[in-house]
Amino acid sequence: MNKKDKEMKTAREMFKELGYELIENGKRYLRFANYEDKERHYYGGEFIDFEKINLQFRLTRKTSQGNTHFKYGSIKEFKAIQKQIEELGWNEK
């Protein structure tokens, strides 16, 4: 894959390559999840949320017990986040 092809990927495609799926796209939130158990037999996983009203994003990890913790993001996650911010038009605000 050449550099131009990489630039043309959507944020959703970039997140999918990282194991995330879009689970919410409402008026207020856009949420991607990377569940530890792809069958979702329990609640654990990593989440990237975009709060559309206040133009914020967060990275969290939830344990199977339901505890939420902030998490560090990878460079690849950061690039997908940047692409999502661009697609949401937040760069112009």
C-alpha cells in the first residue's frame, strides 16, 4: 500500500484495522469499541469516545467488572483520532 492509499482511508477504516468497531453514532457521541471478547460475553475492552457537543475525545479501558480507567493511546490510534477529528470538521472550529 502506498502513501496516497493510506491518506485516503477513513477514520472508521483506520479504527477497524486496529480492532475497533463503531458502536454509537448519535447526536452527542461517537464511540468506537475494541472488546477483549469479540463475542461480548463480558464487558471488558477499550473505547475511544468523541463528544460532539464540547468537541472532546477520550480513551478509556473498562474491566470485565465494569471499572473504567483512562488509557494511553498508540501512535496508530492517535492518527485515527486525528483523521476522525478532521472528518468531524473540528479542525475548523
